[in-house]
Amino acid sequence: MASANKPTVVEVDDNGRRWAKSSTSDVNGGNCIEVATDRELIRIRSSLNRRNAIVTVPVSAWSPFIDLATRLTPQNPASIS
């Protein structure tokens, strides 16, 4: 059984990127994202539509990106400051 803190690799793509999602996702994929990392970039995609758009974030921007994403909610969409 996977640890709750350890992501599960779901695919290695044609470019050799190892896409992972949280081990806390449900067995049907849930509303989850998948992440692939390298030394310079973090790539993010939907687990429900893997071939659609991929968001690419520089590693240096990951922490601010996560901070912003956790502050944005449907009730407070303009909380960017």
C-alpha cells in the first residue's frame, strides 16, 4: 500500500517524464492533478484529461504558485495580493 505522502507514478510519457499523482486520490482518479518534474520545470495536468493542456511552472515559482492556489477559492477568487 502506498504511503499518503508518496506520489504514485501513473505514466512515463514519450519524453521520459514520470507523471505522478497523490496516493490519496480515489481509485477512479478523483478530481486530481498529475505532476512531472525535472531540474528546471514542474508540469501539471488533469488526471481526467491527460492529453489536454499542461501548465508549466519554473521550479523557482512552485512555492509561490502553491501558496496562491491555496488562497484562491470560489468564495474569494480575487484574493491575489
